[in-house]
Amino acid sequence: MSRTISTRKRLLATTSIAVMTSAVTALALSSSAIAESNTAESPGPLEWETLAEAPPGDPRSLTVIGDDNVWAVGSEAGTALASHWNGSAWTSTEVAGLKYFTDASFSGDSDGWAVGDGAAYWDGSAWASVPTPLPDNTNAWLSAVDTVSPDLAWAVGNTAMQGGGEGTAFIQHWNGTEWTLTEPKFPSEFTAVDLNDVVSVDADEAWAVGTAYRGGVLEPLIMHWDGTQWSIQDSPAPTGNLTSLAVSDGELFASGFSPVENSPVDAGPLLMRLDDADWTVLETPDATGWFYSSIPDGDGGLIAYGYDSESSQVLRWNSGTATYEAGPAGSGSIGVIATATDGGSAIWLLTQGTDGWFVAYAK
């Protein structure tokens, strides 16, 4: 399976360094944002329903193949756990040899990867851990994975906990037989690097996003694979943290958050789109919030999930119009939004409320 990105968004490498990358992504508005034509009618708010049963353990990621085919991965009692929803109940599997999962991706019913302190493969009937070379660092972990086919997947990871301002990032490639590790040599002025998300397009194109730390300043990091090497791309936003990538009707979006001017603690959404050979910042209304997860909306736009200091937020962007609405009742600051890649599924959300984790969905 390939996910064609429209020609207007293919970006040639501008700063070459041979590398591979991974981990959590994000949205923020800049005062110099590119204004979009405001012609679309704003959609009505999403109507959320909550599953009666939550996935067991400590889930950290949600992957949707279809409304009756959903995976939640995480951990329980120090062991990696993968839980499957069949439309009526969750069935869980412990994966021996691994402590936790952070993310999962499937190209179909019988081809899936889950990653965390290592990697495990789903062949349609069972999970099995697969040898995965990690950097020689006890804190190394994989933050995100994207599966295109049984012969192609990318994963990114870090050697320090997310947002720690220390450590570096690495990238893994699956060729159908084995994982290969690349440890990028980032510019010396980067004091630390996080990679938060990765998207595979085909064998000759992949993208990864995260954050570069330069003298205490957080800069959006965008990386591109052209079939031969990874390279750092120019970012139109001078500050911020990119946490998520999504392809929507052939358009590539990156989202996250960036600091709010004159505030030492607040952040605002950061939303970018790849246009021709450049990334541009898309305009969103003034708001504070931290956005960590995004999906295509099925109509060429984007839906992102995050939170502000008081409640969860959903940011919806389409045809130049951005709107905010509240997340499902009881949802907290941690959340992962997901939908099927074919756009035929409901919108699903794994989030945390006062009583623990729960899953909600909106048709």
C-alpha cells in the first residue's frame, strides 16, 4: 500500500544529512501564518459516545482498521500488552520479552507492528517480538511506527524521555526481513532532538517530525526520506514542537504546538501543510492548547486532539476554516485520536478521565 502525496507537496531536500528518525507530535499558530480562503461552512460538533468497556492495562495508543477492528497497545504489570476490539469486547495478549508499547500501525488485518522498548509483529493470528537494534543507551525507546506493507515500515525513537531536552533521536527501517538502525548526525548546535511521528508514503518517500533543542529554544524539526537518505527540511515556524503527521486526500499535514508570545507556560496550536516545495503555517484562531494527535477528516481536512489548562479540545481544519470544540465529557489531557486510513470508520479517541482510561467514538 502506498499513500500518494499530491505533486504540489513533494519537497526536495534542502539540508542533507544521512539519517533516520521517531516519537509524540503537535500544532501551533504563528502571527506570520499563511491565510487560507474562508469559504467552507463550519461542521457541527462531533457527537461522542463512550464504549462501555475500556481496554485493560495502561493503553497508550489506538489504531483503527475498522469500527469492529480496533487495537489499543500499552502495558500491564510491566509487560507489553496488545488489546483488540471486535465490536463487542476487548481481547488482550501479553507480548513476552517487551515491557511496553507506545504506538502501533497496521496495513491490513494480517500486517501490523507495535513498538515501544522494542518491536512486535502481528501476522493475523499472533503477536511475536522481533529483534530490533536500538542505540547503545538504556533509555532508548521507539515512539512511533508507520506500516505501508509487509515489506515496508518506518519507526522513530529517542534516547531520552519525550520533552526532556536531552538525548537524541534515531530511525528504524523494515524491509520485510529485518529492522535497520540509523543514528542521524544532527547539527552540533542541536543540544537535543526528539522525533515524535513518522509517515511512510512509499519506498522512496517518508517524513518524520519532532523537536530540535537549540540553546534552550524548541524548534520544529521536519525530516524527509527521498529513497536514499534522510534530510532536515526548512520549517516556516521558528519555535514549536511537532507531534503528529497525517495524509489527507493526498495532502501532508504536520501538527503540534508552539509557545504563546509573552507567556512562560502557555502554548498554542501549530498546524503546517506541505505546499509544492515548501511547508507553510496554516492560520487558526487565537487559542491556547497543546495538540498531540491528528487524523484526516475524510474530506481533505484535518482533525487534531489536545487540551488547554481546563479541558480537552478538538481542532478541525478544512478549506481554510479552523474551528475548536470540546472533546468528549470526562476526557483529560492525554489523548490519541484515530480513524481508519480509508476514511470509512468513525472517529475514535483513547483518552483519560477521572476514573481512568476510556474509549469514545463519533460517527
